[in-house]
Amino acid sequence: MRRSLLTLSAGFLCGAAAAFAVFQLDLIPRHADQRSAPVIENVPTMSREAAESHRATRYSEIHSIEDTLALPGDFAQTEALYTLAGRSDSSGIQNLRRAHNDGRRTCRVAMRATMQS
């Protein structure tokens, strides 16, 4: 009984060490679509009056993720994202994601071009 308990404990410790190594040390490479997206930077923040105008119209003029990030404050951004997602079907949300990714690629290409010149 004591020997089986010792074997079980050793197996548990080995499993815990293996799990730690895999999840904390990133031993398994992630696919490109599983990586977290970089934070969008340099989005100009709109004025408080413009944000309140958007809120009064239930964000009807907000059509992209970048538009939501221009809103001042986390609450307004979250509210606009929920509204944007709520009025989109699944293909619309995929299009938002694609447009967001295409915009990032365009920005990267433009940045590389300016850095090389």
C-alpha cells in the first residue's frame, strides 16, 4: 500500500512538472492564429462631446474596432464593442476581424517603407 502511494505521488509530481514546463516555458510552439494580437497603438482619442454623440445614437457610426478604440475610456470602448458585435452576425464579426488584421498589415508595411527610406 505504501509503495503504491509513493508511486502515485511520484507520478503526480512528474505530471505537475511536465504541465508546468509545457504551459509556463512555452515548449509547444503556438500557431499564428493562437498568438495574442498586438495592441493597436496611436489611435487618436476623440473628444468627450463626440463620444457622447456616438452614445446618443447607439454607436450607429462606429463600424470598426479602431473606431471603438478612439472612444475615451474603457467603459465607452467596451460598450461600443458590445453594440458593434450585437448588430453583427458571425460573418460580420469575422469581417471585422479580417479588416482589423488587414489594417495592421497595411500599417506594418507602411512603417517598414518609412524606416527603409
